[in-house]
Amino acid sequence: MRVAQVIGRVTLNMQDPSFKGGRWLMCNPLDTAHFNSAFKKQPPLSKQLSLVAYDNLGAGEGDIVGIVEGAEATAPFDYDIPIDAITVAIFDSLSYEPPN
């Protein structure tokens, strides 16, 4: 799982009917240096590439979310679905202490 901040929404003209009820969010992965401060001030754009994730949790712009990518992103669905990233958590707070 990666931790990211929602930085916007993606609007589609057409989408596969299997995605009904969700939305697409533009997410900026956070560097570990910004985990503890992400809720107090907006973190800078990451050196990692931003990504688009499917969301059916109701996350909004500015929220800090957990994202799962790859084959694991299809796990919540009982049917085949063309998806590569999905939000799996909306965080209220983070407390990170780097390993020594």
C-alpha cells in the first residue's frame, strides 16, 4: 500500500459500467518525510509520478488515502474489472517513525 494525497478528480466522458458508483481521483504519493506533517500543511508534489485511482470510499480533494495497485486492486470485486489502482483507506492521522 502507498500513502497519497488526493489532488484532484478525473472526469470521464464514458466509462465501463462496472465502475458505476465510484469516481476517479488524481493522487500524489507522499514521501516518508511528509507522513507526519501531511495533515497540518499540504505536502509538496512528490518526486514519484502522480497516479489515477478508483475510489468508492468517498475521498475528496486534500484527503490522505491508502492506495493499492496492481492485481491486488481487483480484490474487492467479485467480477473481472479493468483496474490498476484503488483507494482502500482514508486516514485521519499518521504517525511515522523511521527505522534506525
